[in-house]
Amino acid sequence: MRLRKRARPREVVTQSTLENAFDRRTFVIGTAMGGLGVLLAARMGYIAIAENEKYELESESNRVNLSLIPPRRGWILDRNGAPLASNRADFRVDIIPERTPDTDATIDALTSILDLDENQAADIRKRVEDGPGYQPVEIASGISYDDFAAVSVRLPDLPGVIPQRGYSRFYPTGPTVGHLLGYVGTANAEEYDEQDRNPLLVTPGYKIGKDALEKQFEQELRGVPGARRVEVTASGRIVRELETREDVQGDPVRLTIDGPLQDYAARRIGLESGSVVVMDCDTGDLLCMASMPSFDPNSFSQGIGRVEYAMLRDDERVPLRNKVLKGLYPPGSTIKPMHCMAFLDAGVKPEESIICGGGRRVGNRFFNCWSNHGRVDMAKAIYQSCDSYFYHFAQQVGFEKVAQWAHKMGLGEEFDLPVASQFYGTVPEPDWKMRKFGREWQNYDTVNSSIGQGYYLASPLQLAVMSARLATGNRVLPRLRRGSDSIRFESFGFSPDEIGYVRQAMSDTVNGPGTAGRARLPIEDVLMAGKTGTAQVVSLSKSDGKTGPWKFRDHGLFVFFAPFDNPKYAGAVVIEHGGGSGAAYPIARDVMTFMFDPAKGMEALRALEQQWGGTAKERLNAKYRNYAAAEGQVIPPAPARDEDIFDQVEAEARLAARQTENLAEQASPSRVDNRTAAEVSRGSDAANRDDLQ
Amino acid sequence: MTGIVPAPVARQPWQMLFPLFVLIGFGALVLFSAAAGSWDPYASSHVIRFGVFLAMAFVLSRFSRELAMFFAFPIYIVVLLMLVAVEAIGFVGGGSQRWLDLGFMQLQPSELMKPAVVLMLARFYATLPIGMIPTWRALIPAGALIMTPVALVLLQPDLGTSLAIVFGGAMVMFAAGLPMRWFLGAAVAAAVLAPLAFFFGLQPYQQQRVFTFLDPESDPLGDGYHITQSKIAIGSGGFSGKGFNEGSQSHLHYLPEPHTDFIFATMAEEWGFVGGLVVIGAFAMIFRWGLSVARASSDRFAKLVALGMTATIFFYVAINLMMVMGLAPVVGIPLPFMSHGGSSMLTNMICIGSLMMVHRWNRKAPRTGLLR
């Protein structure tokens, strides 16, 4: 035992003090170890027993993945039960950006597996960038089983990618129902928030109605989602299915639309830009609401590509606007029979006549008629479309009275229809002008308005309703959903003689000495009655309305009903910048021919389509191919929010409407010019505008 | 012992070997489950390795005290040279340079350094004149013996193993009877220096782990994922577990590293709190035996070796269990005798072998209690 001397005795260390220290300190160490052991056991007990419920839940939510099965959307049927919109089984691939660590690499991988082209890849990237990360973005749908399988086996390397078997919306007739039905698409962030963050809305493959009827009937069409509980690994691979609840398909919605007629009318519009509305006079059923050119709702429903969107946006014929509801046009002469009803109601006798003389002097200005008609009574005023007659009697009756009848007949009115929006246009009245412009109503306003020019604006739907009300003398209400056939509409109280008189005069327009002789139906015993109209877009000094730049040509309008003596169908055709009513009534003729004799109608259409280069769908596809080829890659992307798509077009529509108002305001009344009466009569004799007015 | 059991068997330290076999067997079962119900690749090699290393431990236990004393320094130097070699020619795996390729196996010298440091320090204090214990001459060389390998291991970088070496060394110093005020001073200094070391000494990924430990929910799918999933596994096991081969957390790969660092969580999910108590109890028995071996020895060298070896195994167990229960940051330290992995098994079996060696010495020269 060695001792070391230290100054301080306390520092003395001996073998035995060391032994003691060792024993003490190992005891401390042992106690600390034991203490830690107890602490760990307690901690484990706390986690495993006290918090067991919480962690068990978390473990279950790890293990079990509840995925919603998107419900199959209800079909949209035509009046006979044929599907205008159905579902097609397909294979699809979606990606949830939030669950994908490296989206670029994943999209690249998918692009090569699925063989997507540059445009499609760019569209997907754009959508992934813009969208909220939790929302699935469609990579491709309608892919083959082989591609589907190829993606499925690579899933472990493709986190966040969801291949699935599902259904996609299918519109058999494509563009011809685009405006009528709208389209479906994945819900955007706003819609997701609006609907209380319904998880269904962010389920891959689920789409909601985005426009028109698809949007209006969303709740009915939606159905009840199914659910699938699956056991998944951490990387998302499905181990096994635990249980599955089938989805419940949405209810079908049955429309009043006659599917084949809708398709026919849309295709018959052909290369023109316009709309056709046909309705049932007895029930108010809208049989057809065609608006062309249109988009293909099938491609919108798959998420429209930037190239296709650019093509639609750049088209001056605004294929994104539903012209039936949102196209506003000066109705021109088509309102003349309706004005005659107003005159009748005000006590004007049909036999009362005036001498046309090529126009009328109102104040210090001379308003032309389009021709010199000589002696004109009400019937001749309709079938020859004499302006002077209306200048005269509108002033005699007063335009307030006429405007009242315009409203009763449906102009300037909105209808109770399941549509996203409809423009109600303008029926000019003294009150309205004061409100709008702060100026007094003038005589020349009456004159302009009496022939459907000036401030007058109407939509094709309103014109069709007017025509049906005119034909029946009842307040026919349009409807889009099929319902009971036994409906009685309120009568306007015209005598059968008065109604018969106007019907006869309108029949004479087509079948007699009127302005639309070529509109006669090629069917023996069915006579169609109608009224032509031409609406100027710019003043005569700028363009003659028939030739020149498309944008300056006159709109062609035609309202009709058939058979004339017992009207069953009524409707309206409006062709934008068609160069006059000559562009409109042949379409009405063919559509009504198809109605009564489909074979004959088809024959006429086939010949025309051969000339035009295919059906509407084929032409749209061809146009897209050309456009894509011409534009290459330098195309601005489609807006991410689908509202924008239509906001832009609606803005244009409003602009167009304003333009007409401005023109009217500049008081370039249709028939005013600086020529003398003598020159006019000479000129009008020379003018051979047989079909025009 | 009764005559039925042969003497060479009966004299083995069964109060340690029995819980050790329980841990190995239990570990093999858990590894069987972690491999989705298969002996390959984990469970079978686990058992085979244990057999080999147990044989090695028995060989080790035959060494005499003099031999151990003699080899302490050469072993330390050789392992230190291997650490240098790792820096020079070792290969990189998992972000750090830890392994030497010996051709037939991947050797991690930093693992060997843990028992080597303990042995070296025990020898140092055993030969140090007792009177010099409270002086700087007891501290500086020992400090150098610890810090040299620690510095090399930190370079790899491997924080967990560095801490294990420091812990083992510090425990030997503590037991060697160095003045208590040094330890208190060191504790205070560590408390002051820890923040500095944290911000200037740690790699960003290590800093991140500490932050994550403090708030695992801040990043549940990133760095907090390990801790969160581990707690879910332990918590969802409940009292008696989900049953053998029924652990969804490990089988569906939610639990990271279910066969190495997080094997306790894998076990707890399937065997519950009961299984946890068995594991903790088995370790407690081994440590109690280790400490009793240390105390039963009459020899200073043997005491220090036994205590240091016990402390080294304890450090593994304590850090690993605290980690899987969310009480410590994620450091890559496996659970002795259960986790799959050769290097840690080697280290731990060297420790066990050393303890058995001291145990054997004790039987030859039992402490009387009266004589020194």
C-alpha cells in the first residue's frame, strides 16, 4: 500500500478509499441504470397503454386507405331516351402532385411510358404547377389496357401516380351539343372550398359539371360515391382489398331536346356561325338549341389542351359562346308580325293600308323603305316586309304600346330555364332610353325600333319563343326538362281570325308572294310560315352588308312555325354575318324538312357536308390538326381556372352587344340616306333584293 | 450446483447467459417477422453470428489477467491504426466513412474501439500509483487515450459511436475514483459547451435530427417520420401486442429499419408492453450480473474492465430504447443482441466475453471481504 503525501489531508487516497469509492460509485451507476430502466418501462407503458387508442388509430390510418370510388354520372337523355351524354369505361392515370417528391421526373417517366407528345406534357406540367397539390391532375384517360398495365407495374417508382379503371364522360355527338350540355372537369380549388371540401371532389377521376346543363343538374347527376378500403404499404402499393361498397349511379336527366334534330340543326349550320332553336308550340318543349361553331365537350372533359383552347379562343366566330342564349342581335324584320299583333290589339284593322312610296318622311329626315311597295295593307306589310307600313303605324299607335307587346311576346325577357346564364337583350322604350342615356325618346327612335333596328336586341331563344307565341296566340313557356304533355298556356286573347290573318300572311312570306320563296318545304302537305330579317351590323356607308369583311356583313334571321294553319313547331334561325336572311331560311327549311321527313332532310345535308368537308365533328378535328401544325409549340397555355375560359368570351359578347348599341345611338337609322325621294324610287327599282328583306 | 449438471457447464454464469439467450431467441423471432415471416435474410444469420461470437466470447474468457493486461495497449494501438486506416482507405456508406473491407467481412473499427478503450483505461488506472489518482497525471493521459480515437471517429463522422466511446471511458474514470468535482466540473462545462458544439460541431443533418427530436410532428413525413412511426408501432401494440407476424407498421414498411435500429418498435408492435418488459428485464439481469462481477472482483484492473464493459453495453441499450420511444434524437445505434448487424454483435460479445473472463478470474481468486 503506497501513500502519497499531499499538502491537504483530504486529498489522501488509499487503496481502501478507492475501493470504497468504487463500491459507492458502482452503486450510483447501478441505481442510475435501474432508474433509467424503470423510466423506459414507464414510458413504454404510457405509450402502449395510456395512449394506445390514439396510436392504434394512427396505425390503422397508416395501414388502411379509404379511397372513394367516383360515382358514375347520370346520363343526359333526349326526349326519346337516347343519351346525349353517357359514360364510357376507360383506363386512366392521374397524379397527385403533393404525394410526388419529384414531379418533373415522374411526369417524364409517364410521358415515355404512355408515349405522350410535347404539347400534352407541357399541359400536364402547367396544370401541376397551377393546381393545389392535393388535387389530382389527369395525365391521360382513355388509354389502352397495355399502357395501363405498364404504369401499374412501375408504381413503386412512381409515387403519387394513380392508375385506375373508371368512367369518362362521353358525348356521342360531340360539338353539336357542346353549348347545350356544357362539359365536365376536375373541381378547382374554389369549387372544392365551396362544397365544404367534400373529399369526393378531389378523388382522382371524379369530375363535376362545369357549364350549362352539366352544371345545373350537378346534384342530380352526381350519384353516391362508392368506397374501397384497402391495405397499403408505406409506398402506397395496395396489398389487399378489405371491403368495397359499390357506387350508385347518378339519376338520368331527361331533356325535351330531340337528339337527332339537335345534331341535324347544328350540322346544317355548316360553315356559318349561328344558332337554330326549335320548340314545340303545344308544350313549350325546346326540341333543339343548336349553336355553332362549338367546342367538343369530349375534349374539354379530358382537360382541354393549350393548343385546342388557343384555337377556340382565337376564332372570330367565338365557338366558346352559346349563341342561343348569349348571342344578341338586332331582330330586324322578324319582329314585324309581332308588331302587327300589337297594332291589332291597338285597334288597327288589317285592311287599313298606306302608300309605301319608298319610305316615309319623319320630321326633317327621310326614312327609306327597302323598296317601293305601293299600296300596303297588313298582310303585304308582313310578306313583303314593307318598312313604311311600320314607320307609319308605330307612330300612330305609339311605341310604348308596341314595346309592351314585345315584352309579352318574350323579347327582353328571361325564361325559367336550367341554364347558367341568358342574356335578355333590349326592347327599346322611352323610359329605358331615359334611364340608359338620359335623353328623350324621339320620333326617329320609334321609326328605327318599328323595324327591329336601333336599340332592339334579342337572342335566338327569345325569337323562337316569340314565334311560338305568335303562332298560337298563347303565352308559350319554353322548357328544357321533359314533363307532362298536357299543358295549357295563358291566351293573349286574340280572336282566331286575327291569329289566322297573321299566320296566313307569314305563310305567304314563304309560300306566296313573299320574301322567302326558297324556304318552302319540299313536302306536299306541310306549309311552313315564317318571317325573314336582316340586321345591319355597320352603316350602309361602310359596307353593303352582303359582301366584304365577314365582320361587317349583315346578320341573317328567320323566324318560323309549321304547319302554318295548325302550328306544332316554331323556331328561329340566326346566322351571324350571313349577309342577310338568305343565309338563314334555307337552314330553317332543311331543319323543318328533317322534322317531318328525316330521309329528305338527310339527303340535303349529305350533299352539303360533302361540299363542306365532313360533319361538324370531322371539320373541328381537321381544323385542330391544321391549327396545331401551324402554331407548333409557341402557344400560350389555356387558363387554369375554367371560369376564365368563359369570362373572356362573355366579355367579348358584351362588347359586341355594346357595339350594336353604339351604332344605334349614332342614329345611323337603317334607311336614312341623303338621296332625294326621286333618286330613291329610281334606285329601289333597280335594286333587285328579292330575298333580302 | 448439483451433480447432475457437469461442472464445466454449471460454473458458467447462467444468470447472464439465460437472459442473453432469451434476448437472442426473441430477437431472432422478431427478425423472422421483420423479414415478412422468413428465416432469411435476418433471423438465420443473426443466430449463426451469435453462435460464432459466443464461441469467441468463451475463448476470450479463457485469457488470464496477465495476458489481458499485456495486450491492452497493443490492442488499443492496433484499433487506433485501423481507425486511421479507415480515414485513409475506408469506404463510404450511408454518408460516412466507417468501414474497412477485410475481404471476408466489413469491419467497423470504431466499434472495436469501445471495448479497447475500456481495456486500455482499466490498465492505465490499474498501473497508476494510487496516490496520483487525484492529480492531473490521472486525467491528462486518460483524456488523451479517449479523445484521440473519438476525434478520429468524429471525422468519419459518427456521433453515436463517439459518444459511446466517451461514455465507456468516462464510466471507467468515474469508477477509478477520480475526484468527484472533476465530473461535476465536466458536467457544467458540457452544459455550457453543448450549445456551441451543437451549432459549430454538428453536421447539418445531425442538427436536423436534434430539432426533429424536439418536435417530431413538425415534419411528420420527413425527418420526424422515424420517431413518429416508431411511436405508432409501440403505441398500437398495446398491452399484449398485435400477435406474432401481425405487425402492420413493420410489415407494410411504415417503420423504417425494422430489423436494425427500430427492432424494439417492431417487437413492441407484435408483443406489446409485455414483450417490452421481457426485453428490459433481460437487459436488467445482464447489467446486474455485470455490475456484480465488477464488485465481486478483488482486482482493480478486473473491476474497471467489468464496469466499463457493462457501461458500454448499457449505453447501446439506453440510447436505442430512448430513441425508439421518442426520448432521444435519432442516432444510428442498434439494440444489442436483438438488432441484425455483425459489428455491433461483435462489440457486445467482446464485452460479454470480457465480463465472463473477469467472472472466471473472480472464481479463482474470490474476494474475501476481509483481505483487500
